[in-house]
Amino acid sequence: MSWTWRLEGVGGASVATAVSQSVPVHQTQSDAETWLGETWRSLAEEGVAQASLFCDSELIYGPMALVD
């Protein structure tokens, strides 16, 4: 299983930022959630408005707003 985040702008389109271009693939849901918890402020500063978590190609939850 691989856990990844889809990072989106305000309109829901996928966005590419310096941080989002290096979004890692995680081995566990916990690792993926920890990564987002550690990087969401930087992502929001770069224009990421929301994130959705996927396990392989299945949407687990989201989109979740990145707000301070």
C-alpha cells in the first residue's frame, strides 16, 4: 500500500509548488498524516488550499482545508 496526498488550490485543481513537487509516498497512513502535519503551513504559504489523502488510488478522505 502507498499513501499519498493530492494537493489542490482553491478551485480544486492540483497545484505544483516547491514543496508539493517533492510530496513523498508513505508506507502508512500515520506517516502520511504526520508529514502533512509538519508541512501544511509551508504548503499553505505556497498556495495549497486543501489536501486529499489517497491509499493507492482510493480516496480515503478530503479535501481537507489547510487553514491556520
